[in-house]
Amino acid sequence: MSQSLHLFTPSTLSKQCYSYPKPSFPTFNRRFTATSVRFSSIRACSSDLDPSSSQVLLASDNGKGGGVLTPVTRPTAQAVDSGSIEVDAVTEAELKENGFRSTRRTKLVCTIGPATCGFEQLEALAVGGMNVARINMCHGTRAWHRAVIERVRRLNDEKGYAVAIMMDTEGSEIHMGDFGGASSAKAEDGEIWTFSVRAFDSALPERTIIVNYDGFAEDVKVGDELLVDGGMVRFDVIEKIGPDVKCRCTDPGLLLPRANLTFWRDGSLVRERNAMLPTISSKDWLDIDFGIQEGVDFIAISFVKSAEVINHLKSYIAARARDSDIAVIAKIESIDSLKNLEEIILASDGAMVARGDLGAQIPLEQVPSAQQKIVQLCRQLNKPVIVASQLLESMIEYPTPTRAEVADVSEAVRQRADALMLSGESAMGQFPDKALTVLRSVSLRIERWWREEKRHEAMELPDIGSSFSDNISEEICSSAAKMANNLEVDALFVYTKTGHMASLLSRCRPDCPIFAFTTTTSVRRRLNLQWGLIPFRLSFSDDMESNLNKTFALLKARNLIKSGDLVIAVSDMLQSIQVMNVP
Ligand SMILES: Nc1ncnc2c1ncn2[C@@H]1O[C@H](COP(=O)(O)OP(=O)(O)O)[C@@H](O)[C@H]1O
Ligand SMILES: C=C(OP(=O)(O)O)C(=O)O
Ligand SMILES: [K+]
Ligand SMILES: [Mg+2]
């Protein structure tokens, strides 16, 4: 017998109870063995609900009070198709090998570039644990990106993965152009380089860099310091000649195509007219149209300054992408985005701590605290957050990371960010698979350590719902997560159509993995970015008993669960919690 707790609001009551006038209880998972659920703990968990409202809280064990419970399970379930369940091959193998507890909770995003764009290379990344493939519209042509998207889709179709696609816009901050073929250029100490806003028809003269922002030559002043990629290479501005700006290299280093440029005067970042550049450039809008057409899962917006641009983009997408819901990720990488952080995150479907450019706009020593703040705020507001850039930078060239890099990855995992991202390491590095393996193994180890030490940070999670029904879902998820930890259950199951209830569970960062069952492939792919979720595609009905039976049968047939496993199931159709052993 399962033990269940259902919350009814007046609206769910009228829909679910009164429409079934002749309830007959007891089909309710009779076969499940009783578990040692302490209902006191359930009540305690639920006691935060508003007592003055007219909701009814029903708890059942062994059928007591079951007459009232019946309506929850429709007596004659609509024939549930006996269809299949979709889970990716890697997760399946991991679950079989290591059991639930040791599945990885932190998700992994890989930037795809020349080193990883082939089908076999993409497959190797999927095998290595890539949850999301990121394409960066700063680089490559649309045809190149389309081919990558097609390969990822084929990989998903043919091999059962659910790798999501994230398209990252170029944005209109100042950056350098390409080097006309060369993949990089070396700037040596004392060399004089020309930064120019001219269009060159033929090959670029030696030591010349094109700058994408027309106002550049007017805005900089002699004496300014010019930083490439936040200081990877530095120049002093020594002379201005019309569209050309002559600079002397003071900190030598490697110049990469399209690297970001900032200029500093008297120790402060200069934000002249370039601060007025639109967040989404006209080229970005074309790329966004491309992303909508291709049905990407996420669009990440560079250099977001305010919530307005996010709202605007979301209505643009809503008007054009009728069938697919594309999530919008705000990249936090500018001073303005930090100033308007909360409104930006609230408006977005997720955020990225884009430390590359962020570190070029604020002093480097402020980046760690900004990261911590962004990660924490995202969790409180229930938005997935990605920590990005230079996590394993040295692995672009070397097969092992530095100890400092491992410590940095560990810190992001310990902060319980939803996802970690590889940039150059996977796009053009020499060891993309090894870099991914490092992210995977460090995540697994730190997560385990954290669980073993029971170092749960009791983060205050404020109510975020805008309706009473939303509040109920939040309470159910936080109670279910707490119960899962206290009872040391093997897994949480969540049946969710939109994915919202799964994200609420993920937000609680429970000790056990969360099996998220959803009806559409696109929601399943999007859930792949969120901490702790193992998304499955499954068609299900409003009848939880039949859903559970079907799920158990399908998962058992694939050896993903076994009799006796203890599971807590929640659903967003019924707003219920059930605790049971797998029969
Ligand atoms: N589609 C692509 N085509 C060619 N090179 C790419 C592509 N995507 C990424 N790269 C390379 O990988 C590096 C790291 O990627 P990323 O961090 O996304 O870009 P950026 O360095 O411009 O911020 C880039 O500087 C570029 O050299
Ligand atoms: C992820 C980032 O953005 P991009 O790689 O597009 O510059 C960053 O700046 O850290
Ligand atoms: K970008
Ligand atoms: Mg950036």
C-alpha cells in the first residue's frame, strides 16, 4: 500500500471529486509494501500552508479515510497507451552501473566549435555527459551552425539522447574581427599594432586588427589602456590617425578572433556611446530568427542590460514559435546586468554567469562574489543557472587541468549551480573529451562528498508563486524533498507536463535524483539543463495509479529500478505526494 498525501484546493476538488460521484476506494496501489512513513513529518512539512483557506489536506495510510481519496484516481483510466519511455543511453547505463544515488546532478554544457562539430565528436561528447550543446553565433556561418544542429538532432533521434541546443547571440559590445584566415595571432611586448574601423577589401596589413564598433576610433583617447579579453593581452593607445588607432603592446599574449575589447581610462572602464549600443543587434535578430526556425531549445542573450530586452524577446518568440517554447537565458556579463540583476533574472528563464566578459568589466577579484550572488539568486527565483568560462582553460592546450581549475569547478558544484559550461576547451581545444570527463568526475565527487557530509546549506527559499495553486505546488515540492532526505528514499518521481513542478523539486536540491516524466520531447530537452533532473519522455494520464504502474513496469523492464526501491512521487495534475516501495 502506498501512503499518500493529497492537497485539494476548491477548484481541484470540484474538478476531481465532485465529478466522480460514486467513489470506490481501494485500488490505490494495494500491492505496494507499507513503508515507515512518519505522517507527523508530512504534517509538519505541510503546516506552513495557509490554515485559513478552505483547502482540504488528506493523508491516507492503508486506506483509512480512503473514501475521500478515491476521486484522485479515476476508476476507469482512459486507456493509457502501453508506449515506451524515452531516456538517454548514457543515463540508462549510469543508472544501471551505479544505482540512483550516484547519478550526476550538475549538468554540463559544451560549446561546439571546429574541434567537436563532427557527428562522431558530438557523439563522444554525448557519451561523456553533455546535456546541452551551445553554439556561439560570434563564430561560424549559419550554414555551419545549421549542420551542427542537424547532427545533434540526428544523434538524439538515432541514439536516444536528449541533448538540448543553446544558441548564444553575438551581442553588440566591442570586439575584434577575424584575422583573415589565421586562427590566432601573437602580440609581443612593445610591438605596435593598429586597431582600425576601416573595411579592408584585400588582405589585412600586418599587425592590424579590425574593430567592429564604428565609434571606436572617436571614443578612445591617447593614454587609454586597451584590454583584450579582459586583460589577456594589453595595449596602450599611443596615437590616433583617422580611423586607425595605434597601440603599443604592454602585456603580450595570444589574440583570438573576435575577442572582446574594452578600454580603460584612469583605472575605470570607459562606457561611452558603446554603452548605448542595442543589446540585440540587427545581426542578432537575424540569428534569433534562425534559432526559432531551427527550433533551438535555449537562446542565450549576451550583454543583457535590463529586463526590458528579455521581455521584448520573449514576446517576439511567443509570436513566432508557436509550437516550440524557447527558453531565454540572460548572460550576466556587464556592469548594467549586475545593477539590474533581480529584474533580469525574474524576466528570464535562466541565467549564465558569463565570467569571461564579466571579468573584463569588473575587477577580477569581484567575479567570485558576483558568481555566488547570481547562483544564489537564481536558485531563490527558481531559474536554472550556468557557470561559464575558463573553468578548465589550460585544457585547451594540456591534457590535465591545473589544481586551481579543479578547485574552481568544485566551488561551482558546491554552490549547486545547475550547470557548468565548457567554451574554448570543447570548441577548439585539443582535449574536449578529457575536459568533459574532468567536469563530470569532479561534479560526481563533490556532490557525493557533500551528501556524505550532509552539508546541506539550508537556503531560505522564498515563495515565488503568483497564485495559491502555485504556492501549493511549492509546498508539495519542498515537503517532498524534505521527506526524501529524511526517509533516504531512492528517487523522487515527478509527473509534469510543463516541467514547472520538476523545476520546483530541483530547486530544493534533494539528496536523491529526480526522475522527471514529461509528455513532450521539447520539455524533456529543456529539463536537461536543471540540477538533479533525469528527464524521461512518457505519455501519461491524470490517473496516478496507472501512471505509476506503467512507469514501474517500463523502468523495471529496463532494469532502471527494482522491487523494494523507495520512491516518492509528486504530480502537477493532482498536486499529490505518494510514498511507496516499488512493487
Ligand atoms: N563556431 C565556431 N567556429 C569557429 N571557432 C569557434 C566556434 N565557436 C567557438 N570557436 C572558438 O572557440 C573559442 C571559445 O569559444 P567561446 O568562448 O564560445 O567564444 P569567445 O571566445 O568568442 O567568447 C572562440 O574564441 C573561437 O576561437
Ligand atoms: C560565456 C561568455 O560569453 P561569450 O563566450 O559569448 O563571450 C563569457 O563572456 O563568459
Ligand atoms: K556570444
Ligand atoms: Mg561574453
